[in-house]
Amino acid sequence: MLTLLGVHLLVALLLPLLAGRYRRAAWLLAVLVPLAAVLWAALWSGRVLDGHVPQETLSWASVLQLELVLRLDSLSLLMVFVISGVGALVLLYGSGYFADGGREAGLLVGFAGAMFGLVTADHLIALYIFWELTSVISFLLIAGRGQGVANRKAAEQALLTTAGGGLAMLFGFILLGREAGTYRVSEIVADPPATSGALAVAVVLVLCGAFAKSAQAPLSAWLPAAMVAPTPVSAYLHAAAMVKAGVYLVARLTPALAEVQPWQPAVLAVGLLTMVLGAWRAMRQTDLKLLLAYGTVSELGMLTALLGAGGQTAMLAGEEMLLAHACFKSALFLTVGVLERSTGTRELHRLSGVGRSMPVVCGAAVLSVASMAGLPPLVGYLGKEAAYEAMWHADFAGRWWAVAGLALGSALTVAYCARFLWGAFAVKPGVERTPVERVPAVLVVPVCVLTAASLLLGVFYRVTGDLTVPYARSGHLVPDPQGPYEVSLWHGITGPLILSATMIVAGLLLHAGRVGVERARRRMPSLPDAQRGYEGTVNGLGRLAVWFTRHTQVGSLPVYLTVLLLTVIAVPGTMLLWYRPPLPDVTAWHSAVQVPLAVVILAASVALVVTGHRLTAVLLVGVIGYGVAGLFLVQGAPDLALTQFLVETLTVVAVVLVLRRLPADFSPLRTEPRSLWFRVALATVAGGCVAALAVTATAVRQSLELPREIIERAPETGAYNAVNALLVDFRALDTLGEISVLLVTVIGAAALLGRRGDGRGRPAGRRRRPGGRSRAAERFGEARWDVPREMWLPEALDVPRRERSLLLEMVVRMLFPAVLVLSVYLLFAGHSRPGGGFAGGLVAGQAFVLRYLAGRSAEAAFPLPLTPRSVAGAGLVLAAVTALAPLAAGGTPLSSVQWHADVPVLGSLHLATNLFFDLGVYLLVLGVCLKLLYALDRVRDAGDTLAPYGGPARRKAVT
């Protein structure tokens, strides 16, 4: 299972690259991946249905119960057949539908992998991760390549609805795992937690996520809106796979939670209401795809009610309907795609006589619609009859209301089924016969295969029973009062059969009298509209956010600092006074060097408060940072001191570059004496609070056993520097997360600082003139004694001659390679001495900052055919691949392997794989520095066109 999951991910990443050159091969590879999953499931089906449950575990942090556990039972087996079987056929269809579609093929395969992980995950947190992956991929598939406003809005709506429900579900999972004492789904089902208030809250939150994912009322608007997506996407995500995630979760947890209130009333009420409302809205649609979308909402409501009712027959009916729905609804969505491709429309009032022109497609659609309506001998009939039987003999209160809702929804379903066939294929009086173009066979074959599956699964009902009965008869489901229900095409003349036949006739009569029904509908009061409800909610949240922001984000830094300091005093400060832990003996200093460093830091802090010049303030901040780095060094933390020195240097340079866009002096303070004294008092109290917290922390220091163990075990990682071993091995997961956050933050900061340039990130409008000389360089042709006459740095040729400096260019030319070599040395030396990837990347970034200061161009300072984001992205990928590579050898993630060898000439070499992780950190930090440099360069270029603070005439030059 883990291998199949990895194959899905790998192929999804490769397909966009392959499709550009080898389109046919790329789509063939895409089809083979889910097809391999189907074959694998078929090989395991005999043992799984006999009760053997294969399981694979990938432990990530076992102490925290964080592990990826994949488990294949009978319900997961059924879902794998649905997801991968339909997925293979949809991808085959997509090879003829999309002109290139490398992006779509990769996303569809990735989605298939995410759904495979979701239905086999046996851990609540892993299930949630796959759950959210499906939402993200669905967003990308609906939005397409971003050309249409409708696509973007529909994608946003789908993501907000499903991800919002998923967030509520996550909280429910946490409560459920806490109440059950485990996050393993199989263990929760085998030993359900005792009923409690927290468990009831967990049930509500979990159902919110399931209802949002499976488009239950009132969260159903996103599914019809998503019909702007291409037909293969609608057929796969919104008929067979993604929308099944919610009903799958209901089916998975029903054996454990069916008896917990309000599980059963909620799923029955919401499910049957959604079934009726969705079918009613489907009857008024003129777009065939929207008709099927509202029909899907209706059938998902039916599935939710059946799978969550808690009875064995209801679970069996839900499984059969889930299988049937995947077959007939995917086939019908693909049929609409064929019609649209061959006729140019999917409006039912414009289609006439298409059935005669496309008899094969029409025949397949008739069978699929018959299965959707519940006619024998198709698989939809098996599910519908079992559903009537389950509700007819149920033992919960209000079962006759459930029977009535199911019957009404079934009648409306038959009505919109007839409407679909009439609209798509019938000859309509007064409508000119629709011309039909020939479509490739690759679009028709998947439709026929899915339709054949509906027929075969109904005729060979024993196979359907073998797939669905084991899960329905297991667990804590309520046994049937009338005995076990047997899957069959004929159970004799029964009350449920008579009711079913009556609803079929009623549905056909509704379609026959569709004109009168439409008139009656217009006279009826309009029902609440889910789309208007969504738009009103989003607009209301927007207005609330504006109001909240207006009252909290007032644009005053002193106000923000006041709130933060008051919070520090009120929360941890109050706790400190309340508990009053014993204070340790405080030593004034451990080394005489700390005294002058402390004096420098305090003096710079006082000067920083009173200075009125921006550049002076920046330099004083740098002095404070260097002083703190000196304290780190004295305390025996050279790695921390080195990083502090480098970060402080880079920060000072970056801030000085930004100061060119600001006035030289701070605005004069206009503070009333009372407000000034309040700030002084607040700062004093907050400083005393932080000092007390720092001193108190030393009193509660735990044993030094863990630090000693890290130092002793550092050589096991191939590093003799304990700090480096901690960062790239013991706590490498933290490092990976931190560099990911760093990259995202810098991308956002660069977007705020700069403006869009050309494709490579160079400032818009800047181009090197032929011959390497700018107009400015030609304009200032006169030379001075300190202006270089030779080309020390190529990028300096674009700087006006009177602004060039011989000393600066010579120093930069000599220092640049030396600084780069130093950065590489720090990278490799970090395993045994102070240094590492982070420090090395900062040093390399400062080397390019030197070139930028000399040449005034970030592009010229980094003259490689790479963008900063490519460098940073490569670093993140390298670190992630190094972290996950041990999985290929059956090891644990983030573990390192050491390699020793005797190499001629070089002698004995020692290498640890975590060095590549450190190299990834190096590249990412370098890319981040370059990204900021490019952004600052764009800010400088915008200086002539952007004039904040009153314009250039009212600003003083800083430098």
C-alpha cells in the first residue's frame, strides 16, 4: 500500500514534465497507475473478504502517536475498486478530451493517490491529511489554469466549504481520539468510547466535515458551482471519488458512533432532506451537467442516510448504492462530455434527435439512467430495494418519516432521470435536429465500460453481495429484526417492492406532467437557496473582518506594542505572582568579558530610544545584536553566536537599503506627558516581568541528562558538533518545518516589497545596453582619480562613472570568491566545528550582497541562469528528499547513514547522508537572501515612480 501511494505521488510529479514531449506515453502512464491499484486490490480481494486484513505502518513519531497506518478491509477494498477503477477509465477518457493536459493528468493521478490514502488510512490524523489533499487538488482542477473568473470563484467556493468543514472535523478527530484513548480508526470501531458530552461534540464536528465534503444541505452549493470544471474532473471528483469521502467517513465511523447522539438523527434528517431538495432542484435544470450535479447532491443525501442509519441492511444498501452511483453517474457525466464535444451544447432545449445519430452512446445512457432510477436487473435496483427494506423494517423512532422521505426522493429521482433522457436524446417537436460530429472512440469506450459494470454487477448480484456483505455484517451494527438481508434480484411481492414500483410510476407521471409541475413550482414559495446562503455568509464574514480590522489594526506601532506588553504582564506575569516559585541564587556574571558587553548593549539601547535619525537607529540595533552575539560566544555557544552575527549583518544591510525610500529623520514625537509616563511605566514593568521570567526559568531547569545524551550520541550521526547533529538529525523535522516557513515568509515579503518584473525576476524596464554600457555611463564620461578605468566587475559598467569606486570594486572582486569559499567551508565544517548549512547560506548571501552594492543590480550580482526561487526551491526539495529517502530502504524518515571509504590520494573519507540535508538548508537560505535582494532592487527601481511621504520634494536623502 505504501508503495502504491508512493507510485501515485511520483507519477503525478512526472506527468507534467512528460506530457510536453510524449503526450500519448504520459496519458498511458497515467492510466496504468490506478489500473495497477485495481489489479492489486483484485489480488487481495479473496483474503480480505475472508477476514484477513493486511496492514502497513510507517512510524513518524511513535511517542506522539503520529504514524501512517494503511489498512485494507472490506470497506476500503470496495472504495479502492471505485476510486481506482473509475479513475483509470476517466484518465483514458481524458487522453482524448484534453488537448495536452499534462497538468490535469498529473493532478488527477495525484488525486487518485490522495483518495487511495484516505480510504486505507487507519489513523485519524493521516486520514485528515489525505482529506485536505483532496480539497487542495480539487481546487487546482476546478480553477484550471486561471483563465476564467467563474472557474476561480467556483474553486474558491469548493475549497472554503470543504476545508472549513475539514477544520471542524479535525477538532472532532482530536476530541474523538482523546475520548477513545487512541487515534487508530480500527481500534475506535472495535472498542467504541463511552458516551460523554465531549464525544457528542466530537460527533457534531465530524459530521460537519462529512456533510461539507459530500455536499449535504445547507453546504451543497459548491458542487453545482464546480460544474465549470472540465467533464473528466466532474466525472471523477464530483461523481465517483471526492464527494464519496464524506459518505465513506460516515460509513467508517457508524459502527462506533451510531448510538451516540446526535449521530443517527442528524444523518437521517440531513441526508433525506438533501435527497429531496437535490432531486427537486434537478427537475428544473436545463443544463444537462447541472441536472446531474443536483442529482448527485440528492444521491449523496441518500447515501448519507443509509450509511449512517446504523442497521446492517441500511449499511448493505448504502454500499450497493455507493458502488452503483460511481458507475452510473460517472458514465452519465462522461456522456454529457461526449454530447458537448459532438454537438457543441449541453442545453436540453437545443438538443433534438441525438439518440438516432449516436445509438451506442444513447443505449449506454439509457442503461445508466435505468440504474439510477432503480430498475432491474441493474445494480442501482439492488441498492434501492435494499434501502426500502432497511427503512421499512428499521427499529428507530420516526422510521415512517424516513420511508416517506426515501419514497419522495426516489420518485423525484425517476422524474429527473426521464428528464435527462428526454433532454439529451429525444426528438423534440419544433426543434431542428441537432447536427452531430463524430467523436473519437476513446471518449465512448469508458462510457460503455461503466455502463456494462452497472449491468454486470446487477445480473451477477452474488459478486456484488460478496463485496458489500462482509462490512455490513461486521462491527457493532444493529442486526435486522427480520433476519439477515440477502442480496438478490427477487424477494417476492413485498411492501417495499410495491412502494418502489409505485414511486417509479409516480416519477414518470411527474415528468409527463412537467409543464404543470413547473407552473405549480412557480406558485410555491421559493425554497432557501444554498448559493445565496454561501454568498451572504462570505460577504458577512468580509464585512465582519473589515470591522474587526478597523478597530484592531489602527496603523499605530505604539498601540500594537502596548497591547503585546500588556498581554505579557497580564498572563505570564500574573501567573508568576500567583505561584511565586523560589528564585535561584543569581550570579552577577560568569566572565569579566560579560560586563563590558552588557554595558555596550545597555548604552546602545538607551541611545536607540532617544535618537532621531533612522540610520543611527539601525546601526544601534546592529550594535545590540552584535553585543548579544558576544554574550552567546562568552557563554560557550559559538554556533549561536556565528548565526547571530551573520543575521544581524544581513539585517542591517537590508534595512539600510530600505531606508533609501524613507525620510532621514523620524517624525517628531507629539506625545502628551501623561501618555509618555504611561509608556515609560509600561516598558519598565514589562522589562521587569521578562527579567523575572528569565531568572525563574533557571530555577525550574530540568536535569541535564538529555543535553548530555545529545552530546554523547552526536558521533552516531556522523557529526561531532552537537548543535549540528541536533539540527540535521535529532530534530531534523523541526528544521525542515522552519525552513519551509522561512521560504513561504520571504516569498510573501518579496511580493509586498517588489512589483512584478519580467519572467526571470529582474526589475521591469531594466535592460543592459549592447556593449555593456548604460546611457548614464556614457553621459558621465569624465573620469576622476578614484574611478576605475579597468573592468574589475562586469556589473559595475552600468553604474554612472562618477558613482563608481575603485576601492569598492577591487575589494569586492577580491573578497567575493573568498567569501563563497568560506561559506562552503562553513557548510562542510559544521559537522565538527561551528558552522553548518544555515550559517554557510547566510555567508554566501552576503557575498552576493557585496556584488550588489558595487554594481547596483541584483540580476548582475547573480549572473547565473537560475532564479532565486529556483535555488530556494531546490534546497527545500533536496532537504525533503534526504529526509524521506530512508523510506526506500525500509528505514525511518530523517535517519542518517554513514559511509566510510579509503580513496586513493584523498585517503580515508567519511560521509553522512545528513550532509545533503544541510546542503538543502544552505541552498534554501542562499535563495532566500537572493530573493530579498531582488525585491529590494525592484523597490529601488520603483523609487522614481513611487513617492510616498509626500513625494521626493519633501524627503531628505538618507545616504
